[in-house]
Amino acid sequence: MQLVSGIFHLPFTNLITALTMVPHPAFQIFIDMVEGYMPMPEYDRQLCYDHMEVIHVPKGTVLEAPGNIPQHLYFICGGYLRNFHVNAEGKEVTADLGGPGRFFTSYTHFANRTFSNETIECLTDATLLRVNQKSNEYLYAHGSIIKEFTIQLFSQLMELDKQRVEELTTLTAEQRYLNFMETHPGMLQNVPLQHIASFLGINPGSLSRIRANLVA
């Protein structure tokens, strides 16, 4: 180590090594989410640093295209994503919307390595952690808490999917929108209204009238 004008300087090669050892701030968002379920040991953190990749993607980017096997599982550190497919009438149907603190992909196709009819796109600029299937399996097999965390997380996601199906069949359109407003306030400012309407199973015109009535 050299001291120049009162400032310590590492030799260039050592400086590069030191910088590469500092995890990207996006990882802390992920760690905080995990620790909402259980403590995350340093060993597991290091596995994630080694096997997950930070990417910054602009609005409109297609992360996973239909007709392919999904290549990555994403964790949203910042921004909003949409999962949609095109139905027999040629209309886009929004199957899922995701914001900060959520995992996101075409889960069944990613896990089973099957071809997907779904598109994963960025609705805003986004900062993401991503992991491919091989690295995901390695984390699952070698992490001390990652397997248990994954089981808990996807059990929760399944319950949320079940709840959404129940709401589609038991709640009115206005009740579904009010629930969405309460549980996903950030999406109202970042997700186009037609995508929210599709996700909630509401005609866009009907949703516009509901919104107008709520502010009247």
C-alpha cells in the first residue's frame, strides 16, 4: 500500500481485487427480503454473490420471449415487470405483475424446462438480480438455508395465486380494484391501467368508471 499526499492508494491490481469483492447494493435488497423469513448466513450470501448477476435494463425490454424455455429467474430490486400471453383472439392477457422485492419469471416453464407461451417484459427501467437454471439448482443444493427459504417463498406464492383465483370468482370488480390499491400502491403510479385491468379480469372501460366513481 502506498501513501500519496495523505491518501492511501492500493496498487492497481490489489485495488481491482478489492473492488470486485464489494457486493453490489442490489444484493442487500435481496438479503433484507430473505431475512424477513429467516437469518441468512454469510456462506449463503457468498453463494448468491457468486451465482447471481446484477443487470440494469431499460423500459420496454423483453427479458423472456414466448416460444422459448425461460432462461432466468429474476429478483426485482427496482422497477416493475409484467408476465403476459396472447389469447386465441389475439389479445394480451396479463398473468402477473411484479415490483420491488419479488421474484419473477414464468415459474412452471423455468422449473420444468418447458417451452413457454409467455412474455416477461419491463414496464419501467429496472434493476434486477438474475440466476440461470444451473446456478439456481446449485444454490438450492449447497445453500444452508436457501432450500428452506425457497420452499417457504413458493408456498406463499401459491397461496397468493389461490387467493387471486378466489377473488376473481367471488369479489366484484370494484372490490378487486380496491384490494389491489391497498396491497400494491406502487403499481398504480408505474403500471399502465390496461395492464392492471387485464390482471384483475376487468374491462378497461369498466375500470375507468370505477376509478371515476371512487374520486367523485
